[in-house]
Amino acid sequence: MKAFFEAIQSLFVDFLFKPLDWLRSLEIDGYWGWWLANAVSWTMIIVCIKYMVYWCKELQKHQDNNEENQDTTAHSFLK
């Protein structure tokens, strides 16, 4: 069982996180390294904002069509 968890550790540390280690070393190198290293974070922030706006628009669409049941007795366990 110990070998199984060591294999998982090796997979992540030796293979999957290598690009992130490279980005971290770039951040120390200078100005452009900082921008490149933080591009992953900025990309994730932009993607999250995009899908939050999409979700809010979908909720508003359902609200406008009166499709949402906001009655407190909509679920049997709330009676």
C-alpha cells in the first residue's frame, strides 16, 4: 500500500507539477518572468468570472420566465 501512495507522489511531484516549478523559477528571473508566472492565475480568474456571469444570466432568464419555484414547501423536507 505504501508503494501505491509513493507512486501517486511521484506522479504529481516528478511529472505533473514540473511546469509549475518552471513557472515559479521564472518569477524570480525578472519582470517578464512575473507576468508569465502569473498568467496561469489570471487565466483562471478570467475563466471563473466568465462562468459566474454566464450563471447569473441563466438564473435571471429563469427568473424572468417564472420557471423558478421559490415556495418554501417546494421540497418535502421543508414542510
